[in-house]
Amino acid sequence: MLVVLAVLVLLVTIALASWTNTRDRNRLEQCKDRLQEINHAVLTYTLDNNDLLPEPEPGVAKPHWWWYKEQVKGKGNLNLRGRSTAADKEFACPSDRGYDDNKPFHQSEKSDFTSYTYNGVNLPGMPNISGRNFGTIKEPGRTLLVMEWAAHAPLSWHRSRTGSKNRPFYNDAESVVSFLDGRVDLIPIYYDGINAAYTRDPIPGYDYKYSGN
């Protein structure tokens, strides 16, 4: 009986691990696919906007790195209309676990119900591409356009070294990001141990940047 029980436990453990791996892979692919559509919508908006990338609209004080969503609705294949809600699955990464609100970003009004942030943190001294003319971006294939929020920290919602916890930040945490050339990828994000990742371009050796210079 003990041998049989041990074999059953082993089989259940293997099956559970296989199911977990399959689930995580499926979630990662959904996060990539949805970001691909958002990337396309932002680029379509830019084309329709005389090649100017999204920037804050006059009188809108909300953080543009979230609220860019309102500008790109209806662009590309995004058929969303009206007020944003937690039902906007097009902007939801299924691996999104939020940060301090105990709920995913795509379920929070504060983040305009999206898991993905735009490279438009236009605070003083922050590298970003808000309002830039597309043609002035020197390396579109390396310049970030939209990304999972986790890339701002950095943390990871995939293959995370911290499991389901959001602390501590760590170097080379992997996040799904998109670039101005349309590419979407899961990449390691640089962390200097002090400053949030989005506050600076990475050191040499990383194939991305926040600035368009």
C-alpha cells in the first residue's frame, strides 16, 4: 500500500507540474498576443496623428502611461468603445497580479483597466517617447513602445524569481515588451539595485531602451 501511495503521489505531482507549466505557457502567449494588438493600435494611432506618438491631451491630468489607452481605442484591431472597464480583455495580461492593490492592474480604475503601460512617463528627467515624431526615433527596433507594468519595476509575471510576491525588485526580471518596429518579446530588464527600471536606459549589453535617442 505504501508503495502504491508513493507512486500515486509521484504521478499526481508530475501531472500537476505539467499542468502548471502548460497553463503558464498559455498565459505568456496570451500576454504576448494582446500586447501585439496594442502595439499595432498605438502605431496606427501614430500614423493617423501625422507620425506623432501619443502624448497627454490638454486638460487630462491622469498618468498618460496608463491613459494612452483612451487614445488608441478603435485603432488597429481594437474595437473598444466607450468607458474603460475591467471587461476590456484586450488590455488584460492573464498573469497580471497587480502590485499594492491586491488585484491585477487590468481590474483597477487607477490604471485605466490595463496591464500594459506606454513608454510615456513624461516626468522630469525620465527617458520616454511621448509626443515624439516617429521619424526622429533613432533605433525603432530597440526602443520600447508598450510593456507589461512589471518592466517598470522590474519584476516578472513570468518565470518569476519571487514566485507570486511583488518584492524585491531584481535584475534581469523578464517582462513582455513591444518595440516601435512592431516586435513583441519576453526580455530581461536591467535594474541597478536602487532606481526603478523606467528611470534610465539600461547599461550596455541590453537590447532595449526607453529613450528614442
